[in-house]
Amino acid sequence: HPGVAPEIAAYARLLAIASTALLVLDADPLGTAGVWGLGTIGNLVAQLLQSAGYCVVGIDPVPQRRQLAEACGIALTLDPTAADFECGDIGGAGEVLQLGSL
């Protein structure tokens, strides 16, 4: 599109892919969403879900990905390879939604 900087346009497709999670998700937006995998798409999904009102838990074994998600506003991130990791850690107020390896 004319007038859109290439460095911004490059992310448009990634954001479109991430937004698909919101379109296909059939859950209470006041619930808890667990996003497994915090790479580029997973991080965007986590941010979109949080913006939509979900309590988001980011799950990734890579420390840098968890740190980036936290820097992007995802308050709770977990390491699935940690000895004390349990899916029960994600529960609480709402339903846990496993969105796959995003």
C-alpha cells in the first residue's frame, strides 16, 4: 500500500495470522488463555488476546521469548521445562485455552 513504510508492512501479514486466533476462538473473553509458544506469532496472539480482555499466560521454554513477552505486557510467563511446571499453574479464574504451538 502506498505510504506504508516497508518495515511496518512486513508485520501486517503476521498480525493477520495472529488475529485468526481471535476469530476462531470460542471462549469467554474474561477467561484465561494459555498461549503455547511465544515466537513472533505467539507473542502477537498473546498481546491480541490480552487486548481483548483475556488473562493471558505465555508458555515457552526459551527465556528470551518469555522476557520479550513480559516486555510486551504479558504479566505471566511460564517455562514448560521447569521441574515445578504443571498445567494447573495456569488455571484459576477462567478456562485454560491451549492454542497450540503459535
